[in-house]
Amino acid sequence: MAELGFLTAAELAPLIQTKQLSPVELTKHLLNRIDTIDPAIHSYITPLHDVALQQAQEAENSIMHGQYKGPLHGIPIGIKDNYYTKGIPTTNGSKLFADFIPDKTAPAAEKLLAAGGIMLGKLNMHEVALGSTGTNLTFGTTRNPWNIHYMAGGSSGGSSAALAAGLATLATGSDTFGSIRLPAAMCGIYGLKTTYGLISTSNMFPSAWSLDTAGPMARSVSDLALMLDGMAGFDANDPASLHVPESHYNEDLHKGMRGIKIGIPTYYLEGLDPDVEKLLQNAITTLKSLGAEISEIVIPQISMSTFAGYSIVGGEASTYHHEWLQTHPEYYAADNRIFLLSGALTNSPQYVRAQQARRKMVEAFQKAFDEVDILLGPTIPISTPAFAQNWVQQNLDVIRRCLPFTVPVNLTGVPGLSVPMGLDSRGLPTGMQFIGNHLSEQQLLQVGYAWESVEPFQFQM
Amino acid sequence: MYDATFIKQGLYLQGLPVFEDDVPYIQNTLVTINQAQEPLKSFPDLNQTVPITVVDKRLMLWLN
């Protein structure tokens, strides 16, 4: 059998259901791996040995009594530390909230736990979910398990690193301007930014209200589907929450890609690092061999996304943090303080203009989806950077390069699935994103599954 | 356009702190945002577009 730490939930679930594998044994194994490996990775802020073992024991007792809940029962899950967890420190990756202990759990996490998931711990993140490098001066900078001299990305860098290092079976993330997809690409895992409102974001720290989404991260598309089944659903406490019929995202994953029309916005072909460009061309060839019909498509409105992204994220995030910036500015790392203060210096006309641009982009995307089923591009245009000495400038630079590729999905509210695209010339992962119409997660997962079946990614360390 | 004095005054008026070392980075970020406005000129009807706003269902329906 493969190393337990790298098995997917879809592989583990039948072993647990048939009592060949004990959830306690599995949880202990992962906690041991965390104790041994994580000091070099910093993917966790708060590992939860006692909580996890207690939940695992409860799961085991239920299963032994014939009360198997389903494929998440007994599966160890890491929870990003901007999801509230009742009675457990929830820091938002920030010194500001180092002592915050919520009295409730975010519904997006609660539902996974109610389905039998085991909470392994709270995962590291770029401070207040507003950076792309995973640098964290308070809780330790998350490092890329493929090479610890390189960044894991952010803001859900703890989630992606834990998955890549075999320190969690599943992980939650959040995505405001790329925070699920960017670290997924850098660490070679799968990450789904969901349709705005599909998963409740109540009882999560906000970054920018009109863009924030919660979503699953995993080592396979099947596992993303299992998580999405657990996380999606209406929540009256979230004003953005959508009323949608219940879906079973794990069904029909095998439908394949034949006849799927994929449009590649020309916008996504400009400014790519050479390795990314080469791997994208290889991927296009493979997708064609799977039966996809691929064409280039021009969506001029995407060119407004950089301005809209900076203005909206900066404006909303600096509003949320305004009082803390006044009273505790020294609690912010310099990169975030600079980003937030820059946002505070943008003005109302810029913010509203950005929202006008956003509507233009929504209309343009709707039109594009009349012509094609899926849009495709690299998740980010760059190869994963090594850590630079000037980490402040580096975070601002990575945002400047990558936000234009990730934020269009947030601005238009559509789902985006980042999948591993292959290793670059340095042996580090790259990613590409499939972008679908609103609530097209099922189709995105089908396409991702077809891709994964011919380009499986090997995890070992 | 975004000189250090403008930035410091802008922050001061909002009661926000000024860290001298931050100022050049803030300048660069504001320049990035300013330059990113350039593509908007290709859409002369932009101002006829109703902005997407943080308006939720409770503004249109009286819900508890």
C-alpha cells in the first residue's frame, strides 16, 4: 500500500467503511507526520492532537456500530485558520487575532465535521489572507514541500503545503483574488474556487466581502467533489448565499472531455514565463487528444481586471482593517500594511468605477459562455519563485504578476479549478485553471477528472 | 502624482499611521493601480454601466 499520508479520501473511504483501516490509526499516522515533517514546512499554525484523536475515536466507534456516514467519515481534514472553529484558536494568520477563540464554527467547516471529517488542525496562511507568498512573521513562513527554498504561495499556502507534504488528506481554503488557486498551482495540488455564494462564508474572517469565497483543496479531483458535496449549501446568515438545488458533485465524473468546447482567452497567453508557456502548449495538445475542441477567444474586458481587482480588494479590505490599522499598525507585517494603506488611499470613484468594470466583465464572460463551455489559462503566469531577501517587495511583485490571472474569476463570480500542469525545468509544479460559467462546478470537475486521468500527479517526499 | 507628501497627508487625514519605510512601496502600488486604469479608456460607455454594488436581497425584500 502507498504511504497513508498520500492516499486520497476516495482511496481511504472504502478502507474505512469496510473496517480495514481505523480512523484512529490513520489520524495518529498523520499527526506523527506533522510532528516529524512540519517543523520544516510550517503548514500548520495549530495542530490539534487531542481534538483529532477524540474525533477519530468517535468516528471509529460509530463505524464499528454500523453507523458509517459516508466518504468523509474518518477522513483527516486541515482547516484554514480564517475559518472560525468553536473553542479553538482562530488567528486569521495574524498577531492581531492570536488569542481569538470563537464561540462558533464556520458552517463550511462545520458541515465537513458533521459528515464525519476529523479536524487535524488549523492551517497556516498569509497574514489576513491578503498575500501571495505565504510569508508569515508571526507563525512561520510556509515553505514549498517540493523545495523548501521556494514559496508555497498564498494565502492558502498552509493548505496546499500540507496536502503536498502528505500532512492532511483534505484541506479547506478561501479565495478572494486567487488564494486557493495560486498556492494549489505552486504546490501541485487541486484547488476549486467556487461560484460566489455557493459555499457559506459566514463565520469566516472577511478579506473583501464582494469577492470572498470558500472552497476545497485536495490531491485529486474526486476529493474536491467529495468536499464540495459536504461544503455547499444555503446559509441564511450569509447575505450572498445562493439557493441552489442540492448537487452530487462526485457523480458522473467519468463523462470525459469529448466535444467540450474550450476557449483560451488571448489575454491568458501574454506575459508567461517560458516554462509556463511550454507546459501550457503541451497541455493544450493533450486536451485536444482527449477530444476537447479548443480555440482562442478574445475577451477585451478582462484587461480591466487588474484595476478592478486592486481597487475592490484594496477598498474593501482596508475598510475592514481600518480601525486596527489606526490602533495596532505594528501588528501587521509590512507587506500587508502597505497593501492595506494603499487601498485606503484609493478613492470612492475608483471603487465604483471598478464595480462598473466588473459588470462589463460579467457580461463579457456570459457572452463567452454562449460560445464555449470552459475557459482555460495558466493559473499564474510565473514559475514558483524562490524566497527573496526583500520579502515585502516580493509579495507585492507576486501579486502584481499573478492577480491579473486569478482575479477575473473572482470579479465575475464564476468557478475556477486549478489543476497541476506539470513540473517546470527546476522540478517545481505549475498549474492551469479551467474556468466555467456560474454553478458549472459539476462540469469543471468532470473536465478536471478527465485531465487528471491522463496527467496524474505523483506525490512523495 | 503620488509623491511622499501626498501619501503621508492622505494617511494622516484618515488617522492612519505613516511608516517611512512603507512610503516607497505604497507609491509603487498606487502607480500600479493608476497604470491599470489605462485599459478602461477602451470602454467609452463604461460610465453608462450600472456598477455591481454590495446590495443584498434584504434591501429588496423585508426578510428577517
